[in-house]
Amino acid sequence: MSVVVVADASVLLKWMLPPARGERHVDEALDLMSRVRDGQVSLIEPPHWLAEVGAVLARLSPATVEEDVVWLEALRLPVHASATVYRRSAALACQYGQHMFDTLYHAVALERPGAILVTADERYHRAAAGEGAMLLISEWGSFLAAGNLC
């Protein structure tokens, strides 16, 4: 059995974009991607994930955005969309003053038993970490070292 991860756009983009100068935790994000590919980690995403990642790629990597979106779409990542996820996301957005696009990833992790949100968004993490089911990509190595993969 693999661990279930909700990787938000801040992590998924580290898979797709060449590291910017000073970009941190790319190796951790690529390790996560490798473990997804090897079946050690299962990803589940909110319904808007591809649109959000694609929008950023269109802005930052217009020369490769079409092939990048095709590659991402080929992953056929399962999507978790339910009224409960949307309600939880809206509550998180209001409670923590965050954008609902960010809270949707967290809501999926909170509503899916055993799932964990992995994010590089330190601002969101500072705001909503108390809700649980979340870790920073910088904590990925410690998460693995603690034996969290079966």
C-alpha cells in the first residue's frame, strides 16, 4: 500500500519548470515524482489542478506549455471532487484568508482518509498547518525517514 499525497501546484510546478536561481527543494519534489512513478506514492488532486498548473506554465514556459499539459494529463491523476470538499475548502479559505484554489488541495487531503497535502507554499502552511494533513516539501525527507512509506 502506498501513501496518498495531494501535491499542490507549488510542488507540481517544480516537476515541470527548470529550477529558477535560488529555487529551493526541487530535489525533494523530484523525489516525490519518482516515487509516484514507481508506485510508492499515489497522488490525488482537486478538480482544478491541471488548469492551475497549466495557467502558470503558460505564463512561465509558453514554448513548452502544450507538451507539458499533455504530459500532465497523461498521468491520469485521480480527482476528488465532492460537495464536502468544496464546503471544507470554502471554510478554510474564510478562516485563514486564503484563496480557495489553495485550500482545495488541503480540503482534498483532509477529506481523504490517510492523505497528506505536500506543499512548497510556506505562506499557506504558516496559515493553515494547524488543520493537519499537511507538510512542506522541505519536510519530505524527514517524512520518508520516519518510515511513512509502506
